[in-house]
Amino acid sequence: MNIASDRPSALAGIIGNCPAMQEVYRTTERVARSSATVLLLGETGTGKELIARAIHELSPRRSGPYIRVNCGALSESLLESELFGHVKGAFTSAFENRTGRFEAAHGGTLFLDEINSMGFPLQVKLLRVLQEHEFERVGDTKTITVDTRIVAATNRELLEEVEEERFREDLYYRLNVLPIFLPPLRDRTEDLPELIEYFIDKYAAENDCAPLKLTKDALEVMTTYTWPGNVRELENYVERAVVMADGPDFSVDLLPPHVRGLSPIRLGISKSRNVETICEELINFGMAEQSGDETDLYQQIVSMVEKQLISQTLKVCHGVQTKTATRLGINRNTLHKKIEEYGLADDAT
Ligand SMILES: Nc1ncnc2c1ncn2[C@@H]1O[C@H](COP(=O)(O)OP(=O)(O)OP(=O)(O)O)[C@@H](O)[C@H]1O
Ligand SMILES: [Mg+2]
């Protein structure tokens, strides 16, 4: 069954048919017809870039240029001249006139990736282009008018950035006219089999080998895992499995230990991964580890966190127990007992 074949070809390489993704496809097709600004929201690796390109391909501008600028990859002044261009002598290294990306994308689409990284002064200039379609090159007074469609993307909560006064509220509302939310992979596990097969086929073809057969156990493990890197992370593990496999099966042991729950899950606290999200992951992880009749979820999670807390603080303190105890603010004897209990003696001196 290939439901994807019902979709326009610009969307055919985007895998997943869960209701949230179907909504993404519907909105993508609808917004593509207009020239309005689109804001793509979603965690890293959820497919924002694929959708940005699809919007262009499905739009009346498809024969025009499609240009991507990663706002997070350039310093503020470089980004300004990259986007708007500059005239000779505008700054020390401006040896000649340069056309910016807004002009280069005239008649087409400009994809502004990681828009949340843009600083305040540039946000003002961007707001003006969005509203008036005009700007000046750096160092110039001549106003340039462009017909460029903007698709922007962020993997941060933009509203949080607004609250913390890093992102202009007026720009946020101007960008957020047509938002498209890409769901995280952990919320659409029903799409996993199709995605996995898609990547198995892709990498089998690339490596000139027979496609692996996905085992029930491996699928189950992948369904429980929380996928902080979303589809990008899944794609990497499938590629790794295809390359490493000895036999015909995609078995559990081809997955990295942290996916199988054998090494600590990676916890990264950031704006988009707050303590609630991490606790939710710990609870899901704890529940998946339990057999049906166990009821010690509380103790299990507390122990899991406690072990990591001690192990990682020991590392920071180069294994010195007195230092570790002081750092953690716990009694040295208590620390010693915990080290024994969790089998961390090798990390301690
Ligand atoms: N639904 C999907 N179907 C097939 N491949 C996908 C899908 N979503 C993402 N991918 C693949 O995963 C990788 C990451 O996707 P993409 O670059 O679009 O993510 P992103 O949302 O832009 O992430 P970031 O915020 O890190 O830039 C790409 O190789 C892309 O082809
Ligand atoms: Mg991207």
C-alpha cells in the first residue's frame, strides 16, 4: 500500500500518513498556492526543510529560484549582507557590489532557516521586507523592491523567545500568519514501519545489498524510544543497521545501546527540552522497562536519576569522593554507600 502515491510528486518523498502528517500535507498544498509567508515549526529533524522545498515546488513560483539561508550559521553582519547585499565600500571587506539573497530569490522562494537566531536589528529590516517588500543594500540609500516569497523555520518555541525579549513580537505575528507544525516522531509512532522500510530500501540501494527485514522486537524497541533527533536520528540508525548487518534481519542488536535502553538515555536540557519533557521521557522509559506486575516506578526513576547524578558528578570531580560529596551537598558516608549500591566504585578514587 503506498498512500504517498496519492499525493502530489513534490510531497511523495515525505513519509508518514498519521493524521498530523496528513494535516501537514493538506496545509502545505493549500498555502503553496498563495504568496503569503509560512512559518514551519518543529523540533530538529522533523522535516521542515523537506516541507519548505515542497511549498516552493507546489507553488506558481516553482520555475523561479529556491534559495535557503541558514540564519544560525552566520554572524549578524555577514547575515545582513548575505540577505540584503551590499555596495562597494560599505565595510572594510566590501570590495565590490554584491546582490543579496532577497534579490536573488526574486520571483521565487527564500527559505530562512533557524529564523530564531536572527538578532533584533535584522529582525526590524526583515519585518519591513515582509510588509513593504522593500529594503536597501548595506551601505546604500537606493530602495529595492522584490517579489520574494518567504518560508521561515524555527526549532525553538518562538513565543518563548518573544517572552524573553529575544524575538520581536510584531515580527512573530507577521511570520505566524500561516504556521505549519511538524510533529515529533515520538508522537507519530504509527509511521515508524513505513519510515523504517523507506530508509532500509534507500540504504540497501546505496550500499548495493538486499533490504533488511524488520523484526518485531526491533520495531518494538524503536516504538518505545523517544527520538530526540526525530526522523534524522532514525535515518542514521537505519543506515548504520544496513551497513553493519550480518544476516537478513534488522534485529534489536543492530540498534545503538541507548535506543535499546542499555546505556543512559541522553538528557539535554534546552529551551525546547525542559524538565517536564525530560521527566515525561523518564516515565515512558521506566514504564517500558517494567513487566506488567511491577509497581515501583517511583523508586525506579529516582534510582535512575540518582545513579546518573552521582556518576556524572564523580566524573566532573575526577573520582574524588570528598569533592563529589561536597559538590552534591550530601554526606560522604551516604555517597560511599550509593557508590557501592550502584556499582560505581570503578569511577571513584
Ligand atoms: N517525513 C519524512 N520522510 C522522509 N524523510 C524525512 C522526513 N522527515 C525528515 N526526513 C529526513 O530527515 C532528515 C532531516 O530532515 P530536515 O532537514 O527536513 O529536518 P529539519 O526539521 O529541517 O531539522 P533542523 O531543525 O535540524 O534543521 C533529512 O535527511 C530528511 O530527508
Ligand atoms: Mg532544517
